[in-house]
Amino acid sequence: MSSLVGGEGFTTRPLPRLVCGPGVVQQIGRLVGEFGGHRALIVTDPGIMATGYPDQVAKLLLAEGIRPTVFDGVVENPTSEEVELCVQVAKSSQADILIGLGGGSSMDTAKGCNFLFTNGGEMADYRGKDLAKKKMLPFIAVPTTSGTGSECQCYALIADPVTHQKMPCGDTKAMAVAAVLDPDLTLTQPPLVTACTGLDALAHAVESYVSKAATPWSRLYAGRAYALVREHLPTVLQSPENREARGGMQLGAALAGAAIENSMLGCAHSAANPLTATFNVVHGHAVALMLPAVIRKNAELPETAELYAELLSTSGTVMDAGEEAAEVIASEVEQWLGVSGLSRQLVNCGVIYEELPRLAELATQQWTAGFNPLTYSAADFQAMYEAAYAPSLEGN
């Protein structure tokens, strides 16, 4: 079991203020004013526009004397092209504060805009960590999904428009100053979005807990996130109107984001990204498809198997054998895929079998692979893809 003291030193990374609870979005005007905002740019997508949330936020801002402007050009897995369009709106509106309203793509786009609006250049210039030299605008995150945890991370994941390779652009100055976690904003999520984002949050907690970069501090966040998601994910899948479960999922996703910020992810995300980039498999679905195989393989390391047992114990399930605990975690992911109505076979996701070797090679190039407790070769990734391609699963 890992020690809360730790055998090696570690440094914590700053996190935003969390404003949590039903109806807390009503405080957005006061928050913007508190951080010195007078001209707010709301960054969102067309689907969120249809819910009326951006109009609601704009009215709340106007009531506090703050001028709102809306950029609704966010797309799933945003590229540098969408970020540059957002920058143009930020310039024309003379924005002095940014609000990311929506899922991870909205928050990533807002953070990407912050880099270019304040520091100039292109997104590729900021691939890496802490490369922005100038001060950035205050950024407030208002998630309407419970999955990415982007509200508690300083990284913007922006894709190259040609290669679709995601560029991680991180800077402590890009971290949100506040995250508004209002579960009422998640009630309009379609069932598919609820499932995919919830499974993504689960994967974040699991992968960050066993990451090579994990610390006692990050595991506090990851363990609590896992417990919350494990408790509330089955409920939101079957009773999506349950506000308490929605709130639990939202906090769990944010805490998992905090765990990532203070550690990193692993090979489930490395295997998932090529599926999304090449065959448009929804990110959370792709991660959940690959996570069980990664857990089982990682558990071949006795110390990692023990960490899985430790993680499982955070939600009240105590098991003596680490490999058995890993199997429980992996099997539950597969069960929740079934409950969600999501396929457990890559063949049903439009993935072409002959492309598996290329996907495996791409997976080895993903940055999160370097933080996995085990090093995976292209052959290892290909074996996992093949196992997930068309397993004999009744009803799937």
C-alpha cells in the first residue's frame, strides 16, 4: 500500500476554486466581477446553445453590468482552426475574462484561445508545459458534462487540423480561477453523452491512481473521484434525472481532473486517442473499450496490482489479492458499457481490422503512454486492439 507521506518528495499544482451545488450558476456574475471582468467571452458549442444555458449566463452577466459575447463555434476534439476563430471573437469583443461553458471541448477551446489572445503565435508554439511568457486572462470553467475534468486542469488538448494528433498545451497561468459545478446544467445531457463522459471520468480516476507520476496527493483526489463515480455512475445511467447522483458525478469528474493535474494518465488513453482520431469513436467510449485490457495487463506488476486493491478499497470494497481487485475494476467497466448500451466491440464502432497495426503504432506515440506503470510495445497495443475487436459477447 502507498504511504501518505511518500518515500520521495513531490510538489502540488494549484487548483481552481470550486463552487458546487444546484443553482450555483446564478453566482456567475458575481464571480466574474470578483476576478475583475467587464467584458466576458462565453465559449460554447451549438448543442449547448440549444439548451439556453449561454443565454442564461449572458443575462446573469448583464445583471451585474458585465458585457457578454458568445462564441459558439466549438466542435468535438477542437483543432487549432477553431481556436483561432475564437481568438478573433475575443479580439473584436475586447474580452478581459473567458468563460468555458460546456464539455471538455469548450474548456479546451477557451484555454487555447487564452494562450493565443494573450501571448500570440500558434497553438503548436505551446505544446508542452509553461511556455507562455505573458500573463493570461482569468478563466472560469462551467462544465455541463461530468467527464473530462478539464475544469481542474491547466492543459488545453488541441488537435492538429491535418494530422488530428492532439497537442497538450499546458501552463499554470491557463488554470481556471474558478470552476462552477452546478449539477442542474448536466440534466439535459443525452444518454450517450452521460455514459461516455461518466466512463471517461472513471478512467481518469483509475489511470491517474496507478500512473508512474502519481503522488500521495494525487491519489487522494483519484481515490475520492473513483469512489464517487463508482457510487453514482450506475444511478445516472439508469435514472438520469437524479440530481444527487448528477452532483456526485460532477464532483467526481472534477476531482479526477485534479488527480490528472497532479499526476498523469496511462495506456488506455494512449490506445483510445488513435481510435477517436482515425475512426471518430467518441473519446469516452474509446477509453472504456481499452481500459479493461490495460488494467489486466498492468496488474501483472505486483506493485500495481496492490494499487488497484488500494483504489478499490476507497469505495468500501476490500480485497486481499491485488489481481482480483484489478479484475473487479475491469469487469465493472465492461458491465457499465453494457448498461450504457455502448458496444463492447471495435468492429461495431467502424474500426477496420487491417488498420489495427497502424493504430498500435500511433498508440505508442501518445504522450500518456510514458506515464503508464508498464511500457507497452506496438505489439502489446495491437494485441489489445485485437482482443477488443470482436470478442464473443452476447448481445453486443
